[in-house]
Amino acid sequence: MPQIQVSEKTVQRLDRLREDDETYDELVTELLNIYRASEMTMFRSGDG
């Protein structure tokens, strides 16, 4: 699995978003899914 390094400020922001015992992997996956869904919505809304 790839590993990345993030700043302490980014870790703090991620910590504020985490719920209960959610892992960073789960959180990042959820954020990516939200981003992809919003990207698809913007793409489709422009097809009209």
C-alpha cells in the first residue's frame, strides 16, 4: 500500500473529521468518494 507524508496541520484537520474509531484510510476513502460523486454531479449538470 502506498504511503504519503502529510503536515501536522493536515493531520489535525483529518482528526476533526474522524468519527468514533474511524481510521485515516476509511476517512480518506470517504472523502474521495464524496469528491468523485460531486465531480460526477457537476459533469452531468453541464450536459443539459
